[in-house]
Amino acid sequence: MLNHHLHGAPSHHPPLLIVHGLFGSARNWGVIARRLSEDRLVIAVDQRNHGDSPWDDAHGYEDMAADLARVIDDHGGQADVLGHSMGGKAAMVLALTRPGLVRRLIVADIAPVAYGHSQNHLVDAMQALDLTGLTLRSEADRRLAETVDDPGVRAFLLQSLDLKSDPPRWKLNLNVLRDEMDGITGWPGTPGRFDGPALFVSGARSDYVRPEHHAAIRAQFPAARFTEIGEAGHWLHAERPREFEAVVRDFIA
């Protein structure tokens, strides 16, 4: 079972399940999860090979969707599902394969298509980081800056560095994520369609959801709506959290 954090309490609304992206965790979504839990239960998961969830050699989207289905089954049998990036693809596969579990679907800055980029350069950077004697996150940031220029990306990655462990360790199964990277950035071609309400939210500065992707989205999610958050890139929920929260709250209300 996936490790997951519960916010709020069950109500007459279905729970909201939040699914993070690659290298993320439930912790990244703590503030948004708490704010959205005013009138419902919010469940933020650590996906397999991330955070405090079990590690596994398999990291396909069918596997991730099955993990999410078990969490929903344990919390009432139906949920609104919000997934970002890799988590958005896992949420889409869940909606296509187990549509009865999903009332409303929110997909943040990803499309059901294969992308040509790889994130293995970040895996390389994390694996190359000298963890010897590390006790301060500021020192970890200084060392990681030798290979990762963007301070925002460093801050994001370092949320998965466990400095309380002896010795310090990454709470990411980096070897498996490297091996499965083509599948993570790809799309499994899952057949089917989800006829329920679906909202695709993208950052105006991101190119992950392009106009040419809309046909593929509507083919499998015919009720899809699209919205953009201005001045936001791929990590739109971190860059514009209040705007993102308002969009999600309005859609699931």
C-alpha cells in the first residue's frame, strides 16, 4: 500500500486524491492539500519508489494506477483525482481502466502523449552528490549546485533527501527511475475513454500541453476542459499555488 497523508475528514463530498510527479512526494502538496480539505477528506500519496512508499522494480503506469485504485478502494470506492506530470499520467490511466473509481479528473500540465526529453540528467546529479558528512540542507544545496544550476529545481529535489538517516539517503529509488525513464516520459497507449468531467490545467509558460495535444486528449476524455494559469511553468502548483488551488476548488465544488 502506498504511504499517504490524510487531511481533513470524510464528508458528503468524495475524497480528493492528490498524485505527485516525478521526484516528488506527498510532502510537496501539503499546503494545498490542507487548504482543500476544509470540506472533504484529501489524500496525498507518495507514489511507488518515492517518499516513504515501498520500492519496486516495476514503475509502469499500469502499476501506478493499480496503486491508486487500492488507495481509493480503502477510502470509500470513489474519489476526485488530481495528478501532476507523471502523477497526471497515472491518474489518466486509472480513469481509463477503472472509470468507476473516478468522479472528476484534474490533470496538471501533462498530456497522454510520449515526450522526447529525459530527466536522467537529474538522476545523474542526485547520484553524484557527495552525501558524506551532510547535516545541513544548505550544504547539500551548495554541493548540488555544481551540477544543477536552477535553485528552484535544487530545492525541489532536496525535499527528497533524508538528512536524518544515518548515513543520509535519497528517498527515491533512483536506479529504477533511471531504468524506467523512457516509460515515464512516454505514454503506454492505454485504450478506453473516460466520460466523466475532466479538467486539464497547464502553465502558460509550459510547453507540456500544446494545442496539437488537444485532439488526443478529447479522443479519450471527451468532456475535457482546458485552462491555463498565467505566469506559471510546469510546476504550476508551486509557482502559483493560490491560483491553482482556486481552479481545482471551483472544478470539484
